[in-house]
Amino acid sequence: MDKQPVVAFVGATATGKTALAIALAKVLGGEIINADSMQFYRGMDIGTAKATVDERQGIAHHLLDIYDLQVDASVATFQTLARTTIDEIRSRSQAPILTGGSGLYVRAALDTLEFPPTDRALRQGLTAQVEQEGIGPLVDELRRVDPASAQRLQDDRRIIRAIEVHRLTGRTFSSFMPKRQYHPDIPPVVQIGLSIDRPHLHERIEQRVYNMVEGGWLEEVENLQAHGLELAPTASRAIGYRQMLEHLSGTISLQEAIDSTIVSTRRFARRQETWFKADPRVHWIDPQSDHALADIIRLVESS
């Protein structure tokens, strides 16, 4: 029997991936797999735009709310979970529908992707070095051994990881980046990219942030703060949650937190667009078109 195609909705935040994925699942008979790394966390609902139970309209959703805040999300673990879930959904003759804006997670599910080794002791030593000397010496080392990563990486944590990989393997961190080639067990695949013109997308992002605040986001963050959000290795870095924590600490006003969240989300959206538009396998559509869903169905049926 032919396998049901995996449909992956990709693109920038606030383009309507979740709503179209649910609409498609209702038409095709599908189940949705979350590929948004921050929607893995229980309690992080409003600020991650996680679909509510009502919004899911009875469609099965997988890999939502699978972690406590203290868990450090792993792309390698997600790859295993996502591929197992794809197989299970196909075994029920349903269509697996992957949706989310975390580009590396989408590619981990779909593409041939090799994961470099880790060494906890080495990473702890590098982290201690940064705490004592700053990130400068590691940046200098990275420029010598992996100029491409040195130019691309800005975050201290990822720079540490790049040095760890090189010291362990002798290979550059960038050499482990995936090729745009589907894993043999995954096809057929249809990737649907949602694209909205930049000014309109900026408006949607701004409105969504205000809607989140009006919907109780600050209260959500207060509750998560009581459960250790500030010390969470991955969850604490989520856009907007950091700003709301700063507001709760008295560092910035609520309006400053909102404004910073809007700016950070717009920047993130640009990075998402750059990531996904570099992939020639993505079929781009306007989600605001009256025939968007019909266009998607035709693409899936012709795969």
C-alpha cells in the first residue's frame, strides 16, 4: 500500500500554519505533529500560540506538552519521536501533518541528518572558561578552526557547542548541517510554505502579541516563574517569556516588554523566512488567498 504523504507546513511565525494544518487534516483525514520547539513545554500555551483544545477541532495533535520546563529540548530526541509518530499515523491510514517554525526540527524529522557527539565534562569546562574569561577566546578559536560557524553563530551556547564538536571530532560544526535530502524512510513529502508580505506580517505579529497579553499571558508567565522558568535551560529563552520575566522583576515596564517582544518576533520571522526560502523543495502559497486550502489539497494529491 502506498504511504500517506507527510505534509509539512513551514514559514514565519504568525502566518497561520496551525489553522491551515487543522483545516487540511479535517479534509484529508490527518493528524498533526508539532515541530515548534517551545510548544513541547507544558504550561507554555499563550505565549507560544499553542492551539487550544477547542481550536484543535477534534484533530489529534502529537508532541505537544511532552516536557517539563527543566528539560533541555534535543533535536536528536525529537527526530526519533517525530519519525515514530509519522509511522504510527501512517499505520492508521492517516496523513501525518508536520507544522512549526523551528526549521532545524522540521529538517530533523524529514531529512538525513547526522548528529555530532557530546561530552558533558568538556562542555562544562568550556562553559566555566567563558564564565571566567568571556566568550572572546572561544570565538578566536572558532575563527581558526571553523570560520563559517564563527561568522554565523552569535549565541554563546552555540559557540561553545561548535568548539565542543570540533575538539571531539576534528570536524567543523557546519559540516554536520543537514543536506536537503529526504531520509529514505520518509517520502512522499509535500512542504507547504506560507508567505505574507512583510508589512502585513508585521501587523499580524504586533496584533498577536497584544492579543496574548490580553488573553492572560502575563499571568501564565507568573505561574511558570513559580515553577522555575527562569532556570529552565531551553524554555527560558523563548521569545516574549524572557521579556515578561524582565517586567515581573521590575527591570522594564509592561509596554517595554511588549515592544521588545514585537521587535524580537519580527526579527525571528525574518530568520525563519531566510531559512525556509533557501529550500527549493518548498511550495509557497499565500495563506490569505481564498483558494489557499484548495491549492494545498491539489499539491498533496499530486505528490
